[in-house]
Amino acid sequence: MARTVADVNLEQIGRTDDSEGPRVAEASLTGFDYSDMGQIFAAAGAAEGVKVAKHPRHSDSFFGRSDNQALADLGVPAHTLCVAFMFPDYHGAADHWDKLDYANMAKVNRVVARAVLAIADNPEAPRWNADNPRARRYLKAYEAVHARPAAEGSKAGPGR
């Protein structure tokens, strides 16, 4: 885990018929401002013509409802990217492949690729937002995994 720098989970990126209205060329990152990954994905989205932003109602409440939670609990900046949070036949018998918006899904996939490349090419790993009270428990988990023994810390110098 100490070498895992980030995780992005993909959920419901093929459906654009969100219960709140159509979401074409839009995506949301759960816990958008819990770490700097929100800004990384927003920049990648802007480059691809997709608005990636914090959903005003679902960003925080859906953070713990997906597979990203297990890695976040271990301190890894981990989020879920989605297009639609809920849609009329969510997990129902009528939720068929023919309702997927393949063109939009391709745009969102390019956003993911661009963001993942930005993370991989950056010598600095994504960080939890220490100023966000909802992210503090994940920052604490990160610090526990990355704690250095006192002797090793003294070699690195102050603040390292």
C-alpha cells in the first residue's frame, strides 16, 4: 500500500439519463475536494470538453458507497468517477446495454486516461486535503502507512 499513489473507481459512466436530468459531457468525482484528485480530473476534463465537478448533493454522500472506500480507508487518495448517480431503471431489469451513450462514454474514458497519465507523470503523488474535515481520517490513515522510523526521519532533515 505504501507504493499505491491513487485509485479511481469508475461507476455508471455509460448512462447519461440521470434522474436529475441529462448529463452529457459531464462527470462527477465523489469526495471531489477530499484530495487534489478533483482538480486533476477537472483539468483533464477541460482538455477533453467534459465538465468534471463536485456534484452539489451526491459528491460527498456517495464517496463511501463504492469500491474506492476500501483504499481510502488505507490512506490512498481514492475516488469514484461517474456520470449518472441514479437513473430510472438503476439496477433494475430494464437496465440494458442499449441505453448506454457510447460516444459520451468514450469522451469520459479519455478524461480518465488523461488524468491517470497526469498522476503517473507527476513526481508528487495526489494528497488528501488536510483542510477538509471529511478527509482528515483518510489523511491520518495515509500518514500511518507512510510513517518513517525516527532514525530514518532524522536523516531526511526537518519537515521531511
